[in-house]
Amino acid sequence: MSVLAKYRYVFLTGLQSSLVYRWNFAARSAFSLVHLSFVFILWGAAYRGQTDIGGFNLAQTLTYFLAMLVIQFFISAQNEDYQIGEDIRNGMINQFLLKPIDYYAYRLTLFFSARLVTGCLALLPIALAYPLFADTLSLPSDPWRLLYGAPALLLSALIQFSIAYIFGLLAFWFLEIQSFIILSLALETVLGGQMFPLDLLPGWTFRLSQFLPYYYQMYFPTAILTGRLDQAQAAEGLIVQLVWLGILYGVGRLLWTRGLRRHTAVGG
Amino acid sequence: MPLIGYLRLWLACLRYSAVRAMMFRLDFIMWALVELFWMGVNLLMVSVIYSHTSEIGGWNRPQMLLLLGTSMLTQRLLMGFFWSNLFEMGRNIRSGTFDFFLAQPGNPLFMVSTRKVDLDSMANVTVALSLIIYAVRELGLHPGLGDLALYGLAVFCGLAIHYSVLLLTASLTFWTIGSQGLEGGYFTLTEFSRLPREVFKGAANVVFVWILPAVVVSNVPARALLDGFNPTLFAWLVGSAALWVFIATSVFKNGLKRYSSASS
């Protein structure tokens, strides 16, 4: 069986198993609209009495948060770390050690199929609610933003997955990894720009955040597409993003080989 | 069982929880850190927004920190005393392990709600209190004993409301098989308790201020420290606490009647 055909089956199986949970995903997306209303209320109140915060008006800031919400359903790792941890704990990875299939590639393929499902399902409630906030949005139309935004989105998805993969592999060493995951989620939430656009940070902290992987998880593609970064910043960012992906991939591989040495293949 | 019996039972649970926390020390430290980080995230958001604006809904930075601290305090208390107990209740109903609680010689609601105390959350109560004390100092307030007692009472009512909402969602497991998503709904709802009441307009005002008890739980206690005793606000808070406790316990009791265990 050719390599492509092998992972095509994994992808199709992933699609099917994700579709089983379609109502859960739709419900989660509906909840995220409640969160979005929190964001709109908070920032609407912060903008009262002024037209500009950090060089952006209210419409631009709300567009940023909405875009981030949509993008999140398409590229962010959701429970991949937990699933990988469970695979290790339950001995499910044993079968991958015996078959000609790469665990990283297998998980990555499942990740892409799951995001395709969650992304498309999330669009549904958001499209229904769209008329409510259509007037408050402002999206830039420069063609270069799409040109830079598309690879940035793909690289972000890969970075998200690689970080989740690393956290999942911690199960080789620790009995319980949930606290590590939620701890890292707190960092990702704030340094990925989900609480506030990172450009609102004081100059040097913003600059510092650009050298951390979290910046490239969510903020970077969102900021390109919603007009918060210029072309030079986007080009520089793409390079740093690639470097981070390389590092994270390397760490993931290293942990995998090291972890397997400790692995005792319980169950199966 | 007399009241003193329940108290002794609860103290035994507390002792068990302390022993458990000391057995799994790394776990305790990690979960305490998790909560600390999330509190930090919210604090950072407030700081960043206030570095670009001077007020939100008429509340300045230290006032907002007081509101945030109050909201965190209530949430930590809920997490410490009730969260994992009620979370596990849903799971136990599905699996049938819930029988174990019914077989115990005491009120089932008490038995279900107080089995464990999460000491990592209780550790973070001190962090929330520190934030409140910092905000009070920044504001130049000098609350007397009476004010503090009122504040304590208001936080207690807020905790009762949070507990009821959580019990209500967990009790839905008696009817539906899966209610995992609902716990996420609780977190989404508590986000609104970190906002001043004044920012809610139109439909949001109706939903989050009047229908759902998201705003009242934090705004009334914070107002009590800022402006002193306000009979209308207190009547509102105590009234909603009574109402939500009534609704939640009724749903729980009705669910209990439906419960038919699960075969194993």
C-alpha cells in the first residue's frame, strides 16, 4: 500500500469518527458565541468615550476576536494531547510499534480530519448569528494578506499539533498529564492573543512575545488576516514560525524515542 | 442525623482530603499552579485593557480589581468545596456508582456535595483575598467589621448561587446520558461575573443581569465594600440565592426519584 493511500484511509476514518460527535461540536460552537458576546460587551465598554485603542478602532478589534474564534475551530488542537496520553497509558501505541505506520503522521492526519469537521460545523451557528454583528466588523482587503495568511494558518495548525503531541508524550513519564495541559492552555490563551490582541502589550513585551511559539499558534495568522501586522512583520514572522515548527517537531521526535525506551507496553 | 453529626462527618472528609493531598504532592502543586495561572491570565487582561483606558462601565482599575477578586474568591470557594464532588456526581449517575451515596446514613445531597475538599483551590483563596485587600487599599477604603460581615454574607450568597447552578447542570444527568458540555457552559457563564453591571445593555442586560445570576453574584458583594449596605441590592442577591437554591434542590430531588441505578 502506498504511503498516501495508507494515510488517506486514516483521514477518512478520522472524518467518520469526528462526525459521530457532530452535535457536541455544534454545541461547543454555540457556547463560543456566548463567549464572543462577553468579548463584545467588554471591549464595547472599554471603547466607550474613545475611538482608538492601540491604533485600532472597535470594529477592527471585534473583527480580530471573531476571526480568531473561527480560525480556532479550524486549526487549534483540542484534545489531541489527552488522546495521545491515553494511547500511551492504555498501551494502544503498542500496535503502532509493530505496524509500518508512523505514529506522528497518523495522529497528524487524524488532527486534520477532525479540524475539517469541527471547523465546518462551527461555521454553522456563526453564520446564523452573523447578521447580528455584521455591521460591527471591518476586514482589510489587501491581497497580500491572503497570500501570507494561508501559509501562516497551515504552519500555526502544525505548531498547535506539535505542542499537543509533546504534551501527550509526557504520559511516558507522568501518570497524570491533565494539569500540565491546562497549565499550558493558560499560557497559550494569554500569549496566543486570545484574551487581548498582543499588540496592546507594552512595546518590548510585544517584541518578546514574537519569539515565543505561542504567538504563532493563534495571534500571528489572525493578525495578518485582520490587518494588525504589516507585510514586513508578516514575512519576518513566517520565518520565525518555520523555525519554531522545526524545533517543536525535533523535540517531539526526541521525546518519542526517549519515551519508547521507558515504555513497558502494558495491555494492548 | 443531628447537625453536629454532619459537622463531624465533614471534618472527617476534610482530614481525608488533606491526607490525600499530602500523598499526591506533585499533583497538589500542579493543580494549585493551574488555578494560579488562570487567575493571572484574567489579571493580566484587566491590566492590559486599563493601560489603554481609564474606566470600563464607570469602574476604574482598582474597582475592577475588587470585582475580579470577588469573582475569583467565589469561584475558588466553589472549586474547593463542591466542584469535583458535583462533577463526579454526573459521572456516578451514569455509571451507577451513585448507589453508594444513597446507601449512606445521611442526606444524599449533603453526602454527594461534601465528600472531598480540594485543598489546591483553597490555597488559591488566599491569592484572591490578597487581590481584594490590594484593591481595597488602592481605593483607600477602610471597611469596618460590619462592612466585612456584610461582604462575607454577600460572598456566601454568591457561592450558594454558583453551587445551585452547578448542581442544576449536574442533576440534568438524571435525564440525559451525557452532560459533559454543560460544565464548560458554567465557565462561560462565570466570565460575565467579572464585568460590572453597568456595561450590560439591551438584551445582554435582560439575559445576564436579570434572567441568569451571572452578574449579581460578584457585583453586589463588590458594591457592598465600595458603597456600603444597599437594601435593594441585598434583597436582590438574597432573593436570587433563595430562588436558585430552591430550583436546584427541587430538580435534584426529582432526579433522585427517577434514578434507577445502572446494571453492572
